[in-house]
Amino acid sequence: MKSKSKRPQSGFSKRGAADVSEAAGWLAEQNIEEIECMVPDLAGVARGKIMPVRKFLTTAAMNLPLSIFYQTITGDFPDLEGIVGTVQSDTDIFLRPDFRTLAAVPWATDPTAQIIHDAFHPDGRPVEESPRQVLRRVISLYHEKGWKPVIAPELEFYLVEKNIDPDYALKPPVGRSGRPETGRQGYSISAVNEFDGLFEDMYEYSEAQGLEIDTLIHESGVAQMEINLRHGDPLELADQVFMFKRTIKETALEHDIYATFMAKPMAMEPGSAMHIHQSIVDSSGRNLFSDPKTGEPTDLFFSFIAGQQTYMPAAVSLLAPYVNSYRRLSKGSGAPVNTHWGFDNRTAGLRVPPSDADNRRLENRLPSSDANPYLAIAAVLACGYLGMVEGLKPSAPVDTDVSNDPSAELPYSLIQSVIKLERSEALNTILGPAFVTAYARVKHHEYETFMRTISPWEREFLLLNV
């Protein structure tokens, strides 16, 4: 464990700072020396610069190349000829801090802060390829209707033994008992307590950053955990997921293990999801999914479900962004493989949890934990929005086990998913054509890179048998 004596002892609440003046006061009070200036890229990876606080406070805007939004998860760049000529010459974009996201970096050795930025072109236009801007774009459509989305993410992840050789399978880590888990311990308190020290640090670090953790449970996989965040504004919750992923990874490293958000890190264990609960309220905070007089579900609620049923197949690549994601979305995996909906039916891709009228919501169970939170939240809200404005009607709810009843419309590979997104005129319009083009090019390139790798399965069954 690193010494915590130099770390900021207090941080802002979840709203961060109001402006640069308030930020400067807090930075001085906490003796902050450096600040991490971050922007989430297409993968949800933090890109940016680290600079002294004095320079940060006197810099009007930080510049980075636009190409950061065209970088693949392997660090490569796709062929952009004919679509974005300026990217190839690394045209600069400018980043402006969102002071509401200012927070401590509690795991840093020296007093350090972090702040998330938005990206703009030199003429002031938002950068459409930026995931944070994609989510802002979708939220603005709701606001134009007088609606306000409310979301709550549930994020699953695995703790695993350190593994520096990718040719070896992952293993569960050793806990305080000196032994790794050997069987699934779903909802076990003692299994969580195996890593008490790690989770105590996680809670401390989360509190220092204003991350509002609701519950922590042990999920069904070996050393698989789930964190539930409290409901709130979509952009704020996406920021919290982005920051929490960094937090648990850093905390795990301090305890000499890994935390991973791979969708399917171990072949014989369940995959990890990022379930997204969604509701829509009006300007007064009234839930538009429930009739104010009867408490019954409204037409808007059913149209919201229908929109996700109708448009989700074209949005899957935003919820399952890597080839590994589709190992989770397969029959018999325990994950939903359909766009059915039902009341408290966890085998359906769309579940309506038990609740009173004020808390009526829809849980989308398709997203995997490897998804960029900004893009996954934008995607599900975009689909629901389309259903509401088009007045769509859902299919009948299912009350049986449909875990092995796949939807014919749901793609089961990355390349199929990306092609569906490219061909969806409605999602191109809502998410932004520049973003969809960038995202599709990056995903095509990642898929092509993956196809250059020969797997052990191929050598086992094809080498001498074909």
C-alpha cells in the first residue's frame, strides 16, 4: 500500500466546482501539485495530459489531436482516407474542463487532482466523435421534449490473479484466507470479506471522488463482484462509471491483483454486464412511465420499451464493443440473447423490475461491462427516445424462461453489429453521422486485427483434422 499521508483529505461533492475560481480555492487548500486533464476516448480510456496546477489554472484551453477519437484498443489507427482527411494530419482540438467533475486522485502518491474535459473544434463546434458529446446530444433531444432521463448502472467485474502472459488463462486471486475461490459464491458475504482491505480502500477512494456507491455484492462467477451506483443524471452517472473503473483497477493493483471489466474473462465463468436502469421524468420530477391518477404504466412507457426492442439490434456494437463481448452474448451463457421484455424476468433482455409507480423503470440487461459508459447509456436512451417519439408498440411481455430463445434480429458478432449500426439511418441521425463513421471504422479495424490471431482452438481441431 502507498502512504496516504500526502493525499487530499477531502474532496468536492459530486457536483465538483462551480467555476475556475472555486476550483482554484480548493486546489490551493488541498496543496494539489498536479492535475490529470482527461477526456474519455471511444473505448472509455482516459486520454489527456498531466500538468502543474499553476499551468492548468492559467491555460485557456488544452489542445490534443483529433485522432485520439480514432485510435483502436490496440493503439492503431484505421484507414481514414475519404472520410476525415484532417485526422491524418492530426488537426488540433481543444479541451475545456467540466469543473463539476473536479475530484482528488486518492491513490496518487503526491497530492493530485483529476478533471474531465469536453472536446471542441477551433471554431467552437463540439467534436461529434467524442463519447461525452454523443451522450450530451441524446440528452438534449429529451430536454427539447421537456423530458429528463434518469439512469442507474449496475457494473460487474472480476478480481483476478496478476497475469503478465496473455497465453495463460486467468485465475481467481488469493484472498485473506490464503486460498483462492474454487466454487461460485453468489451473494456470499464471506467471499466479499476475503478482500476486505481492497474494498475498504475502494470505498475510501470512491468517497474522496464523490462516487456514490449504493451496494456491493458478490456475483455468480468466481471472484466476480457487482457495484450498483445510485440513480441520477445520465452524464453524471457515465462520469461516475468512467471514474469508478479507474478507481477499482488502481485499488486492485495496490493489493497486487487485477480488476478486469472484460465481458468474458474466463471461459467457464459467467460474463460481466453493465445493466442500465432507465426512467423518464418531467420538469417537476414526475415519472412519465406511470399514470399520475391510476399508477398504471403509460403509453410512453410501452413505447420506450418498443423503441429498445426495435432499434437495439442496430445499437448492439455500442453495448458489446469487442469480439470478446459476444462470448458473453451467447446461448447458455446466462446473459440475455434476445430483445424480449417481461416483468421481473431476468432471462429477457429488457426487464421491468418490481417497484411502485414513482419508481417504475426499465432495465436493459444487454450491455457488457467492457462498454464505454457514455456510449452505452446514449445508445439505450436513443432507442427509447425513438420509440416514444414514433409511438411504437412493444410485443407481449414474456413470463417464461427465454434464456435460450434468441431474437432473430440480435447480431451475435462484432462485425454484424457494426454493419447494422452503419445501416441504421435513425441511429446515425441521433448519435451523429461523424461519430458513427468514426466508431465503425475503428471497430472494423479492431475486428481485422483480431482475425490475424490464430487461436488454440483452431490449432487443436483444425491442424490435423482438415
